[in-house]
Amino acid sequence: MDIFPISLKLQQQPCLIVGGGRIAYRKAVLLAQAGAIISVVSPDIEPDLLEIVQNTQGQHVQSVFNLTIELRDYRLVIAATNDAATNKAVFEACEVEKILVNSVDDPPHCRFMVPAIVDRSPLIISIATNGQSPVLSRQIRTQLESSIPHEMGSLVEFSGKWRSAVKAKITHPEERRIFWEDLYASRLKEQVFNGNIEAADALIEQALIEWKTPKGEVYLVGAGPGDPELLTLKALRLMQQADVVIYDRLVSESIMNLCRRDAIKIYVGKARSNHAVPQEGINALLVKYAQEGKRVCRLKGGDPFIFGRGGEEIQELYEAGVSFQVVPGITAASGCSAYAGIPLTHRDYAQSVRFLTGHLKEGSPELPWSELVYEHQTLVLYMGLVGLEKICARLIEHGQRSDMPVALISKGTTPEQKVVVGTLADIASKVTEHQIQAPTLTIIGEVVKLREQLQWQR
């Protein structure tokens, strides 16, 4: 995070703008809306800007900027002239006094940025790009403007009215947060949006009467193959309300960044011959935190029920009497094949698809080989990189032709995705040549030929 976002209270606080033109005017409008007392230093000043200065009880100093101006009298300063040297001088003078300063459209000479703003007072949303793309900030603001109801500010005011009563009734902060989250998911929000405040008051009064200490729960969530945009809406919602997140090795950093920021995060990833926490330990953690009343998100790469041992985990929860939900995720076979431009089935090439695990047992893969040797079938191997050479050899031994196409998809759907194509006869030799690393998905079948035509991720 290159910049730290804060919200400043500027009511009746003196602020200085250096510059008297249209740029200065636009900044003055925002400061005035925040209740600031605005003074301007400039030889000339536009009438609209002068009116704001007068209305806010500020002063116009009819002068060029100079070091005799007492900057320490101001909460913040904005340099809004069309002269780069002047703006730089303002910045340097403010730095000496440790005053917050912004030089318009000059990021190197800014101690703070003025963001694009969505105003649903008292709810304020700001969007900033560290001065690198103001146009993009404004476009994102436009998107938010269309998706956030104008009445959201009324909900904030309503919540503020009831805050003390809720705090008195529910003294534990974590329980209080859950109360508000449940309340916002109920009919109350629509009642406030529609102006039915009496009905909303009745709903919250009843909710406080009926409130009981919440029981813990586990969310078994599929995080998909890596691209955070492949998360389901429900997955994202539960990730953001969980108190504890227990996550696997295949869950990407970009997805973890979408979890609730103050949640406890516990890594239990498994690599070959290196389990950070054994499965029994993971099961025990889920039960432990849920029985403490926590909402636990068990975040698993791909889909939790496809080679993810999710079934084992919820069996343990069931036996312990712990409530749980399951949120399916896009499994690696579906996500990685799509991003590689390889359809798993195609009328002309494959009418069936089989998902298999390539894990070795006692040094050799155990698979129903005779069932796998079929021309119009696609095979998808999870965790098959280590045993790839043996798997290819066994398929050939059981009658599969050696020139059957094979694709390796490493780190599929992520920016590091790498796809290598070969045949059963030569694909194992390409692993070292192309430095293919786990996690890697293997696709075997005629459909691999379509990648050359259908690949869309370059």
C-alpha cells in the first residue's frame, strides 16, 4: 500500500490554497463542503473563488507565495498554481513545517492526495490511484455512484442513532459486529431506504430483545483456481465476514487480500511430503474455533469437494455438532482448461471427461488404466506432475497411442500461467526444459489440439 487513506475532519479548520484560478476553485469547493475555513494566496482571484473565501470566513492574501507566510496556522495546504516552481516551493515550505500539502497534478510534491469522492453523507467513499491515474479514479467513482443507493447515508444516520443502545445491550465487540451484519442483511435496510423509519425502529428493537450469543459456524469455501475474479459472490461475502480464515497453499495472495482485514489467518497448506498442518490438525482447528463462537472460513483452492478433502472436514464438523455451509468453487480442471483455450469436451473430439488424482502410492500411481484408454475421452490429472512419466508410460502400455496430445498448465488462471503442449511420448521430458512447477494440471486428449486455434490468454 503506497498511500495510507484517512478521513480528515476539517469543520472550522483553517486551510490554505495557493493559486486563484479554476483549479484552485475546484479544490476550494471540496474544502468548503467539508466545512473548512479557506484562505487563498494569489495576486489575482476568480470571483467564484473569492465568494467561497468570504463565505467560509477566510482571507484572500493578494500576493505571490513567499516564505513570510505563516504556514503553521493551517491544517493543510494545496498548491494550485500553473507554475511548477511555485508549487514546488509551497511543498518544500510545508515539509519544513510538517504541514499536509498537495500540489495539484504533481505527485512527487504531494504529502496527501485528493481522491475522487462518492458523497452519501455521512457516508463518504474515496478512490485514489496515488496520483497516477486520476481519470481512472473518476471512472471508478462513476461505477460506484450507480451501484450505491443514494439512501445509504440515511442508513448510516439510522445506525448512529441506535449505536449507543446496541452497545449497552451487546457489550462484546465481536458479538456487536455480528449483530449489525445480520441486521444489515435483514429487511431493515429496505425500510430505511424507503423512509419507513418507525418500521425500522421496531425491527431493531425486536432484534435487540431476541438477541442471543451467536454460535460458531464454518464456511467451507472454494477459492477457485487462482484468479480472484472467479470467486463466487457468496464466497466473497463469507470471506469478508469470517473471524478466522484457515487457508491452503493454493489460495493466492490476491484472494487472501479480499478476506476481512482483521480476521485471524492461519496457513495450513500442504505440499508434497510437507504438510504445514496434518489433516487431523486442520479438522481440530475448525472445530476449536467454531466452538469458541467464531465464524470460520475454510478457504480451499479450486472446489472443496474435488480432491480437496472437504468431505472429510465436514464429517468432522457434523460429528462435533458444528454448523457449516459449503460454497462450491470453480475447480482447476474447468478454470485452467478454459484459460488455456482447451475445451474439456467437444462434439468432434471428446464426449466424456474424467477427473483423476496423480498422487503416487508407494512410488506408483494407482489408476484404472484399462478404463482410461478411450479415444473420445479427456483425462484431467490433478497433482500429477511428479508421477507424469510413469502415468504416460502406463497409458501407452495399456494401449493408448503415444502421439495422444497432452497439455501441462502451470499456475493456471494467474498472471504466471504457463502452458506446455506435447504428446504422451515426450511431455515428461518437457517439464525440466520449460521449468514447469506445481501447481500444474495435466490434460490428456484430442481436445488439446484445439488450443492452437482457441487460446485467448496470451
